[in-house]
Amino acid sequence: MTGFIASFEIEDEFDGQGLIAGVDEAGRGPWAGPVVAAAVILDRATMPEGLRDSKKLSEKRREELAVALAKTAHIGVGVAEVEEIDRLNIARAAMLAMARAVQALPVRPAIAIVDGNLKPDLSMPTHLVIKGDAKSFSIAAASIIAKVTRDKMMRELALAHPHYQWERNKGYGVPAHRAGLEAHGITEHHRRSFAPVRVILEQGQP
């Protein structure tokens, strides 16, 4: 399958219409922790080199780019907590996090370009881009900020809950996390609406 190369091609479709924010989220799939979104408005003249889908970058490179972006771009971060994920469902919670990220921007964009096929409730024209984190520099930047921010949160939560190895798996359902659940039960940071967690809760384990 042919890969995409990030560019400003999508942003250029809205040339002259004002500031454009790329929006993406991280953390839909994990069994624990919040879902985190970011909105980023790039300065083309000073943006760091190497922006691409966060999943294609090493953790070290993501963190380097996040530091560089913090110096050159307008950034907003939004979070939907576990309680909101369980109450709303993960898709709606992700949209809420995206809306909060855009609201957190220090300047208001004229256009939002959003990764995926679900539209968050935003006050400006919003355009959905499938695989946008691989196609758009702005969305790629948002994917990096969202991922780096969430990973840091999970490392901090792991200090208080060492049995689940969140510092390594970031809350995803890997064997070590499952083993921790089966041995020690769920925490307040686990998503009770997710089937593997719900089963353990219903069984009353440990």
C-alpha cells in the first residue's frame, strides 16, 4: 500500500481564509487513562522539520518535535477523562476532547481540519480528513502533541499504579496490563465501559 507524505496540500485548499488549525487525538484504544486531543496552528516559516504521523516517529523524536512546536506554533490541548469516556462512549469523548483543544488555542482559527471521519462540535468551518495525520503537516503536529501529552500523563499515573506497567504500554491492553488487572483489579483510571475491564469488574476480581 502506498504511504502518504505529509504536506500543506490540504491547508492550501483554504488559502486566504485565515488561520488553519490541525486537530487530532490520542488514546481511543487503551483500557485506562484519558483521551487527549491537540489543536495546532503552524507557522510555516518556523515550523520544525520532520513533521509526520506520530505513530511513525520514535518516542524520542516525538518529544523533540513537541518541544520545537511549543516554541513556534499555537497549541491547544483538550482532555476527556475516564468518567466522560464511560458516560459518553469513547467516540463522543474524543470529539469532546477535540472541541476543548480548539477552545484552548490562544488564537481563534478560521478553519479546522480534523483527522478521521467524525466531526467535533466546533464554532468554525470544520473539514474531515481520513488519515489526516499522514497527509497534513498541521494534523501531524497535532497528533504529536496529543501523543506526547498523553504519554506523559500515563507515565505519571504509573507512579501511583505500578502493577499495570503504564509507563511502557500507556494503558493499552497488552499482556502485562491484563496480568495486572487480573492480579490487582481495576483502578479509578480504568475505562469500565471497555469490555475487558467490564468483565473483570463483573467477576469481582481479584
